Amino acid sequence: MERGLSDVIQRFLRRSLLIPLLVLAVLGTCGLVAWRIVQLKDEHRLISWSVDGYVSNFLGAADENLSLLAAVSGLIDAAAKKDVPVGVPLPYHRVFFIQPDRSTVAVYGRGMNWMTAGERATVSPPPTSYFSSTGYWPNYSVPYFRSDLNSVTVATMMPTRWGTVVGELDLGHVHRLIQAYFRKVPHRIIWIMDRYGNLIVHPDVRKVQEQENMAHEPLIARALAHPEGTTLLGSLSGTTVYGMSWRIEPWGWVILVAYPLGSAIYPIVMAAFCGFTLFFAFLRLVVWGLMRRLRKGVVGPVESLTRVVQRLAEGRGDAEEAWPQVQETFAELGIFAQRFREMSRAVQEREEALLLRQKALVSVQESLARSERRYREILESIDEAYFELDTQGVVTFHNSAFVRLFGLDPPPAHPFSLADMAGAETAEAMEAFFRDVAEGRSTGQLQVLAFHDVHGSAKTVEISAQPMHGDDKKVVGIRVMARDITARIEAEKKAKELERIVSHAQKMESLGTLASGIAHEFNNLLQAMTGYVELLARHTEADDRKRRWIVRVQEATDRGAELVRRMLTFARQDDANPEVVDINRLVHETLAFLRQNIPRRIYLEENLSENLPAVYADRLQLEQLLINLVVNARDAIGEDAEGSIRVTTAKATFLDGTQGVVLTVSDTGRGIPEAIQERIFDPFFTTKEPGKGTGLGLSTVYGVVKRLGGTVTFHSRPGQGTAFFVTLPVHASRTTDQAMVTAPSKASRPSKPADLNEIARTVLVVDDEKDILEHISEGLADEGFHVLTASSGEEALAVLQREAGGVHALILDENMPGMGGTACLTQVRRLYPTLPVILTSGEHSGLVSQQRAPSEHVAFLPKPYRLRDLMELLCGFGVA
């Protein structure tokens, strides 16, 4: 901001004169205050010394008189008896002569006479509690008020050969001394206290008479704590004071001399304020006169010259115009005005020449601008990016398409090179291509480059380049055209990916059909194997070595049954028992079970979103899905390695606007190699060692998710872990009051009929497989049952009719030729509604759980099953 000469001078005076003088005034005032405080300190020391001398002389004389009385106590005793006058020392109101039994022998008063017995009865010596137990003599009491004397006194006590002499001091002399000091200095504070803070001398006699203790005052407490005396500054009875304490030894009395700080400093501050105010007023007058002289002799002429120069700058003046006369002020200003007149003439002549040249240049510039505008419009109208580079690789020109292609919106204000447009690798490739074009090793045909722009977006471009030549035919730069083909490349990739997905889906559907076709037969084979092995185990001694082989065969059949169940789940042929499932609760309960099977070095974490909508699905299938994903994550980390598995749930919204739930299982394992990522959902595909995996874990997950109408995706990088994302739809029409009966892997235990009073042991077994029929019959016979058999539904109905109610349980295969288990079950329910029925199937059918209520005495037992599972159901029905 520009300032005038007057403002500059005034600012200089304020900074260089006024501010230092203000600082000096403040420092001077502080110095005067400090001098006054030092003066007060000297006055306090002098008063304290004077009072100390007087009080010390007074108390010393009193002590000597009392000692003399103690020494001649025998003579005083005789004088008292004969009423002989004895001169009593002036410092005492009266003296008591006390025997060891505390009886007063004599009291001598101020009238220099012995008190009579009647007078002695009216007075009593001070109690011994007033005296301290210091062991020093004479012993001084605390101050106390004597109503008969109407005065505060201090008693001194001295032992004698026959008792004790106690004298009550007359403190009037000390009070009169202090009052004399008060008359000389009205505001002075002089207190005398004993070593405990009890007042002995105080301007307010009432406080002394009331025997007030002042030790609660902070300043008094500090004075009592310093026997050598100290300087005091603070509040005393609500007034800020400055003073000092003094100890009167050996009596231990404390003198406090103080002065109110405001009364001491206020006169000095006011005097300094008045003095400096007058000084600054005089200084202001001097500065005003100086500024007036400067404005007349310097500022005025300079402002006149400034106005003339302003008119010349605006073209309103003339070099020959009369200039103001400034020679009378001082010579330098006159020389300055003369040189300025000469300069103005030269400036006007040069300005006229420049105007002529400017007109010619304006015409040329307008022509160039029209040509450049047409050139810019052509380049801006094309979709391809165009830019020019110099020999150093710096961009010298570009169109707006270039800015959009490389993500440079807005473009950098400073010159930028290839390194500012893309990553280092892409910049090096472009630089090599442009170098080949400049040196003639390349014709500049299309070159495809993939790179990331400055915002990190992946792009693919086609570029072509041609060299630019100067007047000497040397290459001075490169012209480059670039086209963004990212969308075309992405479309080609998506087409290939879609083709791969369709092919993969067809393959998975074919594998599912194949798996469902063999599952039923395989379950029947496993059922026969399980039954005969179980019969063999029953007839083998426990210590027989073949017993262990039989157990191994049973374990193998169990693994085979689990394998078939997973195949059926994958093939979407395993009928589920859907129900409304709280996905958060299912995850929490399943993880609580899995934590017992996860190594301690692996941290299993759950992060569940609140208020998730329920899904309608088979609970066991969802549990198997989660178990498979967590076990896969555990194997990816390794049992001996440290890592974490994180399971999260969240809401999801599909493209059609419907709601869903996302279940995410992520791990910090070794990741999935890119070469096998397309095959991880294939059945029987596994990367584990032989005997440690079936290859159906992820294929089962895929089958369950597809059956529920959801999706399963994953993201994995080798060495960085894997994350599986399972999205399940939410069926709002499902309610919690729908039937929720599951198809268990083991037998469901039905309720026992209430009207069965005795154990029934006749069982009808119906199955079209001869091997199954045979081993079930033999097993039940070993258990003591009377077994009837049938190989079809028609034959079963005939047996039931022939037995006329003699059959107490029916074991029925669901899939048989002819009538079949479904139609047979319908007829049995109609003819024998209370007959217990155990329905078996190799396809894990959910017929019973979907069409029959649990109270209708029907249970479902999936193949392969063991004899003990069958016995549990029969026991539940009360048949065994």
C-alpha cells in the first residue's frame, strides 16, 4: 500500500520516538515502584528494630525484677505478714506469691500495699495451663484478658525456694509506643503476637481482648514459620500489604510491620502518570510544528510535481506546460524538477513512434489470430488426441482430447513431459518409439500401448507419430496422434469372458446331471456295504485282529456317504428343507463350533452387520457352505503358519433393485494361482495331497449358491490371500411360521405314540434291492424282531392286509419300481394312520419333511444308514 510523505514521517516518529518513550515511561514507573518498595523495607526494618529494642528492654527489666522477688521471697513473706510496704516494680499490675499447694500467700498490688485476705479472695493467679512446658525460666503465659484490670496481660512465672512467684505484666507502655508509631504513619500496620499467633498488641483493642488467634492468616502463618524473620507480600485481613516479620528472642514474640501496597504505590504511579502526560503533551506540540514545516517546504512541492506527472501519464499534459517553481524550497528539489521536464519530452516523442508501430502490428496480429483460431478449431473438433513434443520430450502444444485421454484436467501450468503423462514404463516405451521416428528407423505407423493415466485409470491407446522439421531440415519435434481404444479392448475381453462363463456353466450342468444319476445307485451300494460290515462286526470278537480292519472299512463307507451327499448338493438334486434363517446367528454358531478345529495360530474373526434381512434356505446347506469356505481358508494359511480368517456379513442391492445378503470369507493365506482360478469350482479338482481332499468343497459351495439363486465370486492374488463373496437373495414373502423341518444326515427321532402300552416287535421291511433287504432283515432278527419282507409297494400292502394289524412298524424305500414308495406311503397313511413308518432313500428326498407333519408317525432315514440309526427310530416309536 502506497503512503504519502507525511504518513511516512509520522510513522517514523511513532516507531522511533513515541514507542521508545512509552516503554521508558513504563520502565521508569516500575523503577519508582521498586524504589518505594525498597524504601518501605528499610522503614519496616528500622521500626522492627526499634520495637524489638524497646520490648526487649521492657521484658528484660520485668524478668530481672521477678528474679529479684524470687530471690528475696523469704523477706517478702515476712513483710506481707507484718504489712510492711515493699516497692513493686512498675512493669507489673500485681505479683502473686504461691505455695506448692497452689495457695496464695500474698498478693502485692499497684498501691504498694499488701492485699488483705478479703482482697486476695477476689483475685486469683492465672492457671498453669496458660504457661508452656518449655523448662526455661521465667516462663511466659499466652495473652489473656483480666476483667478486673480491664486489660490484656501476659503473666511471668519464676520458682522460689518455698513456692512460685507469678507477675502479671502491665503492657500499657508497649501499647503507647505502638500508638505513637500509628500517629506518625497512619497507614502503618504493627502487630505483636506470641509464638502461637495470639495477639498481644493490635490497633483493634477488641481483637486483643477477645484473645483472637491470627495463625489462620497465610501471612501470619509464614511469619510464625520463620524464626529468623522474613519479607511478607500478600493479603492480610482482606488488604494487600507489603511488610516483614521480626522475632523478639528469647521470649519468642513476633513483630509484624506492614504497609498497604495500594497506599504505598498509588501516589508514585499518579505522580509518574501526571509527569509523563505533561511531557507527551509538550512532545506532541513539537511534532505538530515540525510536521507543519515539512508539509509547507517539502510535501507541498512534491505533491505539485506528482500532479503534473499524473497528467502527463494520462495524456492530458504537455511537455511545454509551466511546471511549479520549487527552487525556493531547496536546490535538490529544483534539479529534480528540471530533469523530470526533460524526461517527459523524450517520453512523448517515443510514445508517438510506438503508436505508429502498434497500428501496423495490430493488423498482423489479427491475421495471425484468425489463422490460429481456424487451426485450433480443426484440432478441437476431432476425437483423437493431438500433441507436439520438442526434442527434449516436453509437450509444446495439445488439444483438449489429449487432456481427456491422459487425465490431465486441468493440464499442469508448468511445462510437462512424457513422465508427467503416464507411468515410468509407458513413458520409456513412448520415448523409444518417438526416438525411432525422429531418427528415421520407424515410419510412425500405429503403435498400441497400455498404461495408467495420472489418476490410475487403465487405458489402451493407438498412437502414430511424424517428425517436425525446421528451416534447416533438422528435426525439431514430433507430431503425435493418439486414439483411445480402451472400450473396444474391454468389449473384446468381456465377449471372451462371457463365452468362457457360458461354457463353464454348461460343463457344470453336465457334471451335475452325471453326479445326480450315479448318486442313488452309489448310496444303495454303500447301504449294502454298511449293513454287511456292521453284521460282520457284530459277529466278530472284540479282541479279534479283523475287528480293526472292519472299523477301517466302516470309516471308508462313511467317507463315501459324505462324498455322495456333497455330490448331490452340487448337482442340486439333494432336496433341501428351506426355512427362514438368521444369517448372523448361523455364522456366529458355526464359527463357535469351528474355533475348536482351527489352529491357535490362526485368528478367526467375525464382523456381522446389524439388522440384516433373513434368507430362506436350508440351514444345513448354509452351514456346510460356510464350513467349506473356512476350512479352505485354514488350509490356504497352513496349520503351522500364522494368519487370520475374517467372516463378514452385509446388505446388498441387486441390479433389479431387490435386496440381498453378502457373506464374505477372506484369509491371509498363499492365494490361488492364476493358472487354476478358472477350475476351482470343478468337482473333484483339488490342489491338496492325495488322501487329504476330495475336490468337492468349493463345488458344493457353487451348487448350494446356484440352487438358492445367488452368486459366488472370489478375488485372489498369490501371496496376498483370497476373499470369497457369496450373495444370497432375500425372500420377503417367507415368514417364520412356515414349517421348518430339516433332512438330517442322521435319523430324526420322532415322538413316541401315547397309546402304545406294550413293546411290538413285528417289522415289515420293503426294498427292491435284495442285498439291502437281506442284511436289514438279518440285523433286525439279531435284535429280536420278527421280520417280514417285501420287494415292492404292492407286495407290502398285501402283507399288511394279510397280517391284519400284526405289523407294528414299516421300513419303506421311497424309490422302487412299480407302485413306488411315495404311492405306497399314501395308501398306508389312509389304511393304517397310526402305523409308524420309516421312509428311506438313496437320494436324500425331503418328501416327509415337506408333505407330512411330524405328528403323523413318519420319519425319514437317508441312505446309507447304520443299524443303530434304525434302532434309534424304532425305539422312538416304541417298537424296540
